[in-house]
Amino acid sequence: MNTKPKVIIIGAGFTGCALAYDLTLRGCEVIVLERGDIANGTSGRTHGLLHSGGRYCVSDQEAASECIQENILLRKISKQCIEFNGGLFIAMDESDMAYSEHFASGAEKCGIPIERLSKEQIIKLEPNITPEVIFGYSIPDGSFDPLRLAMGFAASAVVHHAQFFTYHEVVGFVINGTAKLSAVEVINRHSGEKQVFECDLCINATGAWAGKVSEMAGITVPVLPTPGVMVSYGQRVTQRVINRLCKPDDGDIIIPQRRMSVIGTTSFEVENADYIPIEKEQVEKMNQRAAKLVPLLKNVPTRGVYMSARPLIGGSSSGRSLSRTFKCYDHKESDGFEGFVTITGGKATTCRVMAEKTADLVCKKLGVSAKCETQERVLADYHEYYPFN
Amino acid sequence: MHNTPQSNKWPLWFDPRHRKMGSWAFILNRITAIGLTVYLCMHLIVLSKLAMGPEAYDSFIALAKKPAVIIGEMFVIAGAIIHGLNGIRITITSFGFGVRYQKPIFIGLMVIAGAAIFLFGYKIFSEL
Amino acid sequence: MLIRTGPKNRENFWLWFTKIAAGFLIIFLLGIHLIVNHLIVPGGLLSYRQVLAYYQIPFIPIMEVFFLIIVFTHSFIGVRSIILDLNPSKRVLSIVDVALVSVAFIFIVYGTWLVIVVYQLGRL
Amino acid sequence: MSEPKWLVDFQILRQHPGDKPHFKIYPLEVDPEENVLDAIERIWAKKDRTLTFRHACHHSTCGVCGMRVNGVEKLTCITAIKSVTKNGGIVRVEPLRNFTVLSDLVVDMGPFFRHMGETRFNSVAPVGYASLPFEPDPTNSIPLERLVDCIECGLCISACPAATTNAEYSGPAALAAIQLMLTQNFSPDLMALADHDNGAWRCHSAFECSEVCPSNVDPAWRIMNLRRRVVAHRFKSLFKFPKQEKQHA
């Protein structure tokens, strides 16, 4: 009777949840396996910036265009967990002013609506901003609630009968012959019991852990966990997102969220993303740099300090200049291994389009002809992740 | 499983560990409520002696003047005063007034309650 | 999203408000009751004769009956509220309701009868 | 790092389906400034991979990491270890009360989220509505929206005595959500949800919800304000002809 293709997604971060939603809409039977709770890894720990693309419009215009398109889309489909704050890019010295020309033309190219504001206009909008500001641009940034964005996608998937198994840790794969994945072995972390889930296709959406998971199938995926530190302060010092008008750097962004302000972020590399110690020197440095944008921050107590391991793609070459767009590996093509796809990289803002592109590939493999519908539909209430009876 | 809300967990209502003043108010209110309801029923039953004539009633009053019973009576009076004054706090906060000052209100009312209980106690015991 | 179409409302504003209002009246009446019984009368408790005389004051029997009714109203709505905290099933609550109403009714009838008896004894 | 480390005993209540709950002790070297959740995550990563707990944002915006620390409900991601114990002391971690435990420190948020969802609680609100009225709010005039303060962590449910015995009770957070929704728009069905045996009348004024709320919601204040609204509404509708209400139905 049941002829729906059965897909297992490993990881319930932004990517996993958005992908589960997309695939259920296209008529797949979806099971999501997650070793912790929803968005407990990198997704939960983002700084919550809904990118307008302004941060990439000079260095990576492909990413920037994607950001602004998804920004506009998410405002429509996931209004429930987005603060429509808007953002400012502010120039404070000569080099910032030099950068501003690249910024303005880049923004125009990418289709990001910006508006030049004078010092007086900026101070009037945001009285706490440093008086050293020279001029700036307004930009349609926003902030979102990380957990609730993921839950919005998950809830929409659940409404369409996707099944989420949280606290189910993948411990191995059942491989048919030499090169076909046919089932996933998991441990139910509540009961300690071992279970096997059969599937037609398994998608590894574990982000910074993608390398570890694919290793279980004997496959190498070049993903590098690249943690950054973020600090949240117990006061909303500005109403809008404040960016420094310069090349993206550590501690150059202040994101208001609820009653807090979050500043981000640094960037370094680690081997294992399970536990990343917090370096106090980095926190101190970030604090100083953010206080340059909003001096008031020096006097505001910190509320939370946390590390988040972004998944950066690309072997051993390091650092920030790597493209932040996502990568999708069909291991049939790269390793001759059937039934296994890895998706990693990307940003929260673009999680929907990542899911769309991955679902395109997956559906082609599975012979499903349905088209993506996630652009048009408003997401379900995130509360419905826990189904209403 | 563990921690699920269940009606048999009612003893936890009266567990003030790690809790703040509001819980004490709640606990006092609930204990006095139950105590006073039980007393109310007993009181009415006992008063049937009034209908049985002077001997029955006055012998009961003589019994009621024994210290042990008087102490019990003091508990009832104390309970009524505490429940009544705490009720004032619950009422005014329930209509949306003084909610943020519920602690000082509670302290103030309990000081009054303490004074009133002392007054009644002094009066009753001094006349034994 | 639809709001729960679960069981019917079992405690509404008017019931709660009755409890609060009755509570307030009790504070006044019980104040009088306590002061009369324990502070004014020397010795603290009334003798049989005193009680009978007390009930000859015109409004006292009426006040006592009124007091009886509101005390039972307040305390039994309160008891019901405590039972509601225990999330009783529909069946249990309907048994509780019948029990509370009949006990209160019996006590009120009995109390009223007692007041009338005491009043008449006093007139003799 | 230069500052001295502390040695602290973490006593974590462990349980799996079918097991008896028991405390397991993990001696741990900690930085007094770090938060309880960081230490728990380290225990999981370095000492005991079977430990289950809930966490997501690590900076008090998601509300997932609520636990009882030394008997008191805390959002563990912003609870510094030095605020709950001393050097050589004990940190006793238990799951929230009044939620069904799935294992260890993981509780089932399903019923709670259903209660919250029922209120159609809107997590984004105009800046003016997002604050409590008695707070100084310099931003009141700004026509922006922001996420409201309730992070649906469930600490208030855990602290509430009435929620101990009644799983159907909406609970402080949902009642506070109804109040917030009613300040923005009147809605008869929200009023009905508040004026209900599992609504505002189950509150017995212990005010514990506001004691543990990590996020400035002050649920007790909101419940009392909600009662005031119910009182006003019921008295007003006494003097109204039923005609107006019938139009709705």
C-alpha cells in the first residue's frame, strides 16, 4: 500500500528541520533522527541575525543575493519568530568610508535595499550609538529566535506527518553489499535500547558533525568545525542590528534579541565540536570591540557567553574567507556509495533554500517529481511541533 | 513517569523547601482553610447541646474551659485570623492591586495577625 | 489554531467571586462573633443563660442564620476549589458536588432549626 | 587561565524508563564564573555520554535548559556556578517538577506547549506591549516589534504548587500569555480560556512563578491583571444586552 519513498534525515538543526518540511510536502515519508533535542548544536547557538546580505555584499555576492531573497521569504513564512528590527551599518573612520563605496555598489548589485543616513539621523534612531559615527546605511536586517525558527520548520513537517525522534543517536549504518546504505542503527538515549530504521535514502544533515557521521559509513566529508564565541548582554542597548561598515571582523555586530543584545563573533578551528571551552580573552576582546560601536555596553552586565561551531567546508585550508554557502554531496557521485547524501555548511537565514536545493537532488534520485512548495506556504505555529490531540 | 502532575502528590503543596514567602502564605491559607472547615462542622454539631437544655450545655462549657480545649480553641482563633487577613491580601491582589507589594502586604497582615492572636490569647488565658 | 474544546467549564468567575464576596462578609461578621464571644463577655465563653439572652437581641438570630449560610458558601466553594486542584474526573466531581451541596444544605437547615429553638427557649 | 578553579560535586538525578531515580555524583573542576549548563555539557562530553539534558541557545532566548539547581528552578545557561554553591560545595541538579521526565534531566514539554499554543500566544509583539506597564520604558514610542519576554521555559510551572496535582491547569506561563494577548486585542475565546476551572481560578497566589521567572515576565502580576480583566468583563457584560454577543455566533 505504502509506496512513499522513505527518507531518514540525521540531525534536527535548521537544515534537518527545513529539509524534513520540504520533503514531506513533496510526498516523502520522513524520519528525523537527532541525538539531542531540536537545535541543540550549532543551530540553537547562532546569534540570531536574519541576514540582509549586507555583511557579504562586498566579499561574496552570491551569498548576499541568497540572503536578501531568503530574508524577504522568511519574513513572510515565519513571521512568528522574527523581530523586524532593521539594521544599520555605521562608518566610524577613514577606512570605513573607503569601504562604504564598495558596500553601496555591492548592495545595489545584490538587490539589498539600503538608505544612506546622516550622523544626526542615526543618533536619533539609536541614541546609544557611539558619537564617533560619521554616517551609515539602514538595511533590512532582523533577528530571529533560533530555537523557534527550527521548531517552526519542524512543526510544519510534523503537521504533514514527518516523525521526529529526538534523543536517538546514530551509531552505525546497515550497508547492503558494499555500497548501498539500507538502514540506520540508532541508540534510543532515553531507554538505552538499540533500534534500526530502514530507509530508501539517508541524509546526513549534521553540520559541523557531518564528518563524524559520514565516517561511520566510511566516507570522508571535508567539514571543519569553526567555533566562534558570542556574548549576550542583559539589556537591549539598540533597537536595530548594528554593524560596523567594514570587512566582517570579530565583535563588529550587535544584535538585539528580546531584552538582550548579542555580540558576535570570533572564528577559530577545532577537531571535535562536542564541547568547546570558552576563552575569556576572546570574550574580553569582543566586549571591547562592541563597546566601540555602543559605549554603553561597557557598563551592561553579560548574561550568557557561548560557543557555536559553524560548519565550514573545505579541507585543511582555514578561516573566514572560505565561502559560506552550503555544499551538498551525493556520495553516489563522489564515492560510489548509494543511498547517502550529506548536506553541510550554510547559514540559518538560507536554511530554506538549502533544503529546497537538497530536496531537488534527493527527489531526482528517488524519482519524485513534485516541486518545492516551501516558498509560498506560511509555516505552522512552532508550538505544533508537539502535536495537538 | 517521575514528576508527572498527579492528584496523589498533594502533600507537595505543603512542602516549603527552597520556596519563598508566597508559598508560606499559600500553605498557611490552605491548612487553615481545611482546619476551619472541619472545625465549622464540629462546632455546629456540638452546639446541638444548646437544644438539650442548660445542664447539657453548661457541662459542655465547663469541659471547654479545660486548658487543653482552650489551646485548641486558640488554634481555631489563630487560624481564622490568619486565613481572614491573608484572604484580604489575596482579594486585593486578585483585583489587580498591589501585586508587586504582595510580600510587604503579607508581612504587614501577619504582624497584625500575630498581635490579634496575642490579644485574644492574653484575654482568654488571663480569665481562666 | 483551535482553542481546546475539552470538558465544560467547572469553575467560573461567578463562583469564584461568590467565594471572595462571602469571605469578605465573614471577616465582618466573624469579627463581631469573635469579639462578642471572647472579648466582651467576661470569662470568654457564654453560659447557657447568656446565649439565650444574646439571641433575644432582635437582629442576632437573623444575622446568625445569614452568617451560617455565607460561611458554608465560602468554605464549601473553597473545598471544591481544593478538590479541583486535584483535577478530579467528571464523575468524581459530580459526586463531590452532590455531597457538598447536600451536606451544606443539611447543616444550614439544622443550624437554622437550632437558632429557632434557642430563640424560642429564650422567650420562655 | 589565571583565576583559581573550584572543585564542585555535581549531583545529577539520573533515571531511565523503568529505573528508580538516583543521584549520580560527578566531581568536577570548574571556573566559578561559568554557568551550570556549561558544566553539565562538559560532564556529558568528557565524563558520561549517557547523560541526557536539554539545551539549545545557551544565552536565555530559547528557554530549553530549565532545571532545578539545589532545589530552585533555574535557567542553567545563565546561572553562574558561584551563585549556587561555593568552592568544595555541591550542585544538585534535578529535572523540572510537574513535567513528565523522559530520562535524566529531559522532560516532556508537549502538554505545556499545547497549553501555550492554545492561547495563540504571539511571540512577537510591539515593543510597548513587550514590557510590563510599571517598568520605565523609554522605547514605548518606537513603532517596532520585538520578541516578547516569555521564553516558554516552564520554570513557573515547576515552581507552581497548583500545577503539582493538576496536569490540565493552563499554568502561569499560558495565563500570562493570555493576558498579553488580551492587552493587544480582546477575544471572547481567550476570555473563556481564562475564566475557566483550569484557567485563572486555579491560581492560589503563591507567587512562586514570578520568583523563578528568568525573563521578566512576572507571570503572577499578569495572572492578577488577567483576573482584573475577567472581573471587569463579566460585570460589564451583566449590563449589556445579549444581542451583541449573538452576532458573533
